[in-house]
Amino acid sequence: MNDGAQARSRSGGQILIDALKVHGVETAFCVPGESYLAALDALYDAREAIRLIVCRQDGGASYMSEAWAKVTGRPGICFVTRGPGAANASIGVHTACQDSTPMILLVGQVGGDFAEREAFQEMDYRRMFGQMSKWVASVDRAERIPEMVSHAFHCAMSGRPGPVVLALPEDMLSSTVAVADTHRYQAVQASPSPEDMNKLGAILAQARRPLCILGGTVWTREACADFRRFAESAGLPVACAFRFQDLFDNRHPNYVGDAGIGINPKLAGRIREADALLVVGARLGEMTTGGYSLVVPPVPAQRLSWPRSRATWVPSPSAW
């Protein structure tokens, strides 16, 4: 971890890549473009530390970044060029938004002297990505790169994970300033209190037809194993939400199927008739609820318990 005490004179592109290294980035995806050449030069110099996977199309790069984040639980890093590159990558950003996947999209942008003049391939990324990301910003001054990259990592990983978009003006990346690096980000996740766990225990103890739905990202292998032991001890049937079927062993006797497109009618009936639903990490959206017919808003028939933390799941059902 860098102590952040020493200011060093570097190009904006070098500061950016150094910031990625500070935050533990080892893999990034891209389609090269002329709008962020200074960052590409710095990535080449850092090739021993950061593996850069060059893709043929920007949409593919964003999809690979999003999938990598799902597998690792760390923010997926994607570089694309301005205009068409950003438009193509938006599909992966939208997927990351709906699936709560931590992702940082770094987009080339026209230089500050061309901004707001409808320059070639200029786009307003705040308006373009505003509804599908947790935070969108333009890094207009190179000395603010460490600060804004640190905030991007914290934002992408804290609370409900999701995508962040940073625009990189071309002249900013090529400018030279002296600035210090920050400390590595620390993800902050909500976690249930002992009182919450006692309440959950009471709900499950009273339930006659309980069912659990798992979903969301940033699950660790240890957390999945913890939850499997919990489900076994509590005798809970477990379903997985749309696009999260791998969170629970599909061959396990407690696994009852995936709540998504083409749901098994018997599982749909079981969800609809459950008297308690334990939802961990999942979003009760259109796909998981069968078009909002299994869990009906605004007041579902089922009693809901919805712990948000799943990175470290250590309940103790034996105490109930």
C-alpha cells in the first residue's frame, strides 16, 4: 500500500495507471483509441503489473470487464475511446447496473479546449450514463486523478455495488503535474446487527413455508460455503435469482431451482405461497419475481427478511 505522502511529477496518464495499481488492479480490458493514448503508454510501461486484454469491440470489452468483476468480486476495469466506444460499452454498464456488479469504465474525452463545442465524437457522459451508473464524473485536472479514482473505487464497491464512469479529457491525460498517490480503497458493506439476526431467527422459527433467494455480487467462496452450512442447519430451501445460479450448488439437496426466465411452475408456486422469504443480495426485480406476480408490490403477501451483507455470512442457527 502506498503511504500517499510523496508528491511525484508525472503525466496524467501515468498518474491514472499508478492509481489503478494502488487500488490493486491486475487486469484491465480495452479497445485502444486515440483519445486516451497517454494512458495506453502508461499501461504499456506497467505491463508487468497490469495485464491489459485488448478486445475487438468496445461492447465486448465492457462485457468481459463486467463478467470478470462477477467472478472476482473486485471492480472490473474497462477503457474505451470517446463517442462510439462509449456508446458500445454502455450495454455492459447497463448490465452492471442491473446486476449490482462493481465496474469502472474509463472513457476518453475531447480536450478541454474543445469541450462544449460539439467537437468530433464529443458526448456528455453525465447525461448519457447518469441513469445507469452510481457516479459519473469528468476528471478535468490531472492533480485530482488520485482523489477521483479513489472515490470511484469506493463508490463502485460500497453499499449496493455498481458501475462508475470517469471521463478522461485528452489534454488532461497528457499534462504533467506533481501529486501524491492515495491509500488503497476499503469497501464498506452494510451488515446485520445481533438484533437483526435475532429477528431473522424469530421469523424463520415461526415460518412454516420459508424459502431463501440468493443473488448479487461480491460473494466470496467462503461466504457461499458459510451460507450452505446455514441452509443445511436451518433446513432452508434455496433458490438463486436471475443470472446468479452459481451461488449455490445446483446438485445440493437444499437447492430448489433458479428464479428467473422460464421458472419451474412448482418453484413459482412455492415462492408465491411462502410465508417467509429470506432474500440475500438479490434484487426483487421483474425477472426474479415473474413480472412482479410472485412477490406483489407494494405490500407482498410473504414476510420479507432482506440482509444486505453477503461477503461474510456467519449466522448461527444452532442458537435459535
